[in-house]
Amino acid sequence: MLAAAIALPLLAQAQVFPSRPMRIVCPFPPGGGVDITARALAAELAKQLGQPVTVENRPGAGGNIAAAEVAKAAPDGYTLFLTLNALHAISPLLYAKLPFDAVKDFAWITTLVQFNNVLVVPAVSPAKTVQELVALAQSQPGKLTFASSGNGTNLHLTGELFKSRAGLDIQHVPYKGSAPAMTDLLGGQVTMMFETIPAAISQVKSGKLRALGVTGAKRSPLFADVPTIAESGLPGFEVQSWYGLVAPAATPAEIVARLNAESVKGADSKEFRERMEPLGFEIVTGAPERMLEMVKADAARWAPIVKASGAKID
């Protein structure tokens, strides 16, 4: 009887969910790939659930500030987190101490999109290929820089992997998101950057940036003339990223199931696909359990890379 008494309020809550506005916390500033995905999903969820869904940007510490906020939020389904694999698979390997448990403090809902990154330099850079960039870095050890969207992000570790595989001495410059990093790259304050294809495509197409190599196992259809990093002298170099949706741990299973169903439906909608696919995003949704499996697989893959790079953050 006691168990039934406890379960009834949760069941009632799930049956009427949602009954008020919801929010999706985004760990980076407006304009980057995570923000684009969050806003596209928010629009679909708002239509499907009949409640306003707003996006709140909480940049800083490579996404850890936002993650900590969501981990401590009420587990009622009204606060969601548009997250990325690096926060759960890479950050725990890098940071001496995190203000949250990257696995236990979240309820997994679904992955949404996956994509590759691209190595870009300003159009005025003397390097026109990956090989030329490597040669330039070798001729000026410690003087070249690479930007990232923050310490511990996939873009940061992709740069560290590039340094390690090519045997280069390049300085990392972290930012509070891709947008400010891109601004400094365009202005010539940093030498290079690994950026998501969705966030870089417009600057490459406009001629402001030069794409040297993509991080996938094969070339991107959006950059058909750009070789992979592996093709460019670093065999085996392959990095893929993904974004997904989570909620605070202890969110009722019924609400998680509802959010999973609605998010999968929203990501498969014509409007979402038309917004995301031209930017280079591949729609990849699934069960909550599958998302957790992907986090664990990424952590296992990145552990030896982080160890080899020697990258650590206090």
C-alpha cells in the first residue's frame, strides 16, 4: 500500500506531463552546432507537446557549468539538457574533479544527431593542405595555436589527437564556445581549429576559411574535394561526435519514455531534417539504453588517447 501511495503521484504527474513551459539548457553560446540542434528540437517539441519550450544558453568550462546546473535541477522533465558525447565520455578523463557525475547524475533520453569535424584555417593562411600545415608547425615549434570550444570538448581532444599523431608542438586556446573561437580564427588571432562541419560550412563556402581535412572515415558530401585527415598522412585518424538529450537523474521513467518518444518523432520530422541535414548532421535516434552504451563506448575509445596526450585539467 505504501509503494502504491508513493507511485500514484508520479503516475499522475506523467499522465498530465507537460502542464507548463519547459526549457532546454544549452552548454554553449548561440550560433554553434549544439545551439542549432537545441533550437530545432525545441520547435518540434513545442508543437508536439503543446507547451512552450525555450532554449537557455549556459556557456563555460567546456559545457560543465550547464551540466552541473541540470544535474541539480528538479527531476520533473521540465529541465532538459542538449548535451554532447564529450561531456560524458571525455570530461571525466580530463578533469581532476567535476561538480557532477557524468553518468549517474543524468537520465538518458535519446541521441539526436552525429557528425564529423573539419580542420580549418583562415583563407590567408599559407597552409593549403594538412601536410603543409604540419610542415609549418614543425618549422615553428610552440608558436602555432589551435582554438576549441572549451577544455574537455570533442574539438579540444580532436586537436590534441592531431598534435599527438603528427608529433607537433601547438598551443591550445580554449573558448566558451565555437562562435567566439570562430571569431578569433577569422580574425587571425589563432592559427587553426577543428570545428564541426555544421558550424564551419558557411565560412568555408564564403571563402573566409579554408578546409584542409575532415575527421571522418570518408569524405563529407558537403566537402567532396576535401580529403580526410587519414588520407592526408595520418592513417587511422577518425573522430565522430554526437549530440543528445538528457534530463536530471531520478526523472520518472514514464516521463523519460514520453520525452524519448516525442524527441525521436521530432528529430524524424520533415522540418527538423530540412534544418539539420543540409548542415552535415546525420539524424541518429534510439532508446535511452542505446545512448548510455554509446557514452561508455566513447569513454573506452578516448581513454588511451587522453592518456597519451597528457592533457589534464585541474
